[in-house]
Amino acid sequence: MKKVKIISKKRVFDDFFKIDEIKLKHELYNGNMSEPMKRLSFERGDSVGMLVWNKESERLVLTEQFRFCTYEKGPGWLLEIPAGVVEAGEDPEETAQREILEETGYRAERLTHLYSFYVSPGGTTERIILYYAEVENKDRIESGGGVVLEHEDIRILELSQPEMRAKLAAGEIVDAKTLIALMWFQQDR
């Protein structure tokens, strides 16, 4: 394993998100150590995303909600798989089950881990843990739509495979975790 020497690390922003400034040196491919460098690290923590398939209706359960960070360069409202932030001390599977229920109203008892990946490793620590869940109509035990106290206003959409493929072809799905999940889903179908 290559060596990294942390010279200093300080938190320069501490709110819902956190930003650390790190001064470091790392081992180069030739075996030497690099010159000291400064890096900023956006601490986002881990998140989960869940591809939910209603096997009874043969439809994907997706969400749509306003995402400010996409508003100036994109649609603002994104079609996505349910997702959420893993809280401190919470198991990612617990988070996934909680978020599916809050956002879609479905109870998903069994999850299959698909992938874990970094969103933008050049600047953020965020890692997404991606799951697949199958549900049936009887598993819809709440209304979903998000948590009002968190200012969530989520529309639930259930799409057939042809509808999903049409949205992909039209460029209407632009969220990376959703694209990765849907590419996995289409492999065997």
C-alpha cells in the first residue's frame, strides 16, 4: 500500500456539511514522496440509494423532488431512486429501509447490495451504497412523500420498463446513482 503523510488537517467549515483543509505528501509511482500539497475535502458522509422493483405490478418505484444544486444548470426537479444519508451509528441497511418507507411508503424487508462507489472522489468523501429491493402492493403501508420536517416534497412514480427506457432515451434521468442502478437493472431484463 502506498504511503500518505498528513502534515496538518483543520476543519474550515462546520455545518450540515463539513470542509477540511489538509496538507499532505503522498508516495509517487516512482517510490519518492511528493512535494507538500493542500487539498480541500468536502465531508458528506455515506449515503444509500435503493432501486425498488414492485414485482407484482412489474414497475420501478422512483421519486421526483426539487434539488436546488441542479436548478441553475439543469432541471431542478430530478427523477431518482429513493436515497438518504446514513446517520451516525446507523447501519446502511437500516437507513435504506427507513428511506424507502419515508419516501415511497413501501416496507422493504430484504435488500441486496449492488455496489458501493464514490460520487466525486476528487473533492468529496461521499460514498453511496447501492441496494436493490423487491416489494409487492401489500408492502405499501404508508403514503410516502418524504418527511415534512425535513422540507421534503416527494412525488412517487411507478414506471414500467418501457416507460423507464423512454425516459432514459429522452435524457430525463440525470442522477448518477439512478443511472447506475438502472444500468444494472437492464443487464438481465
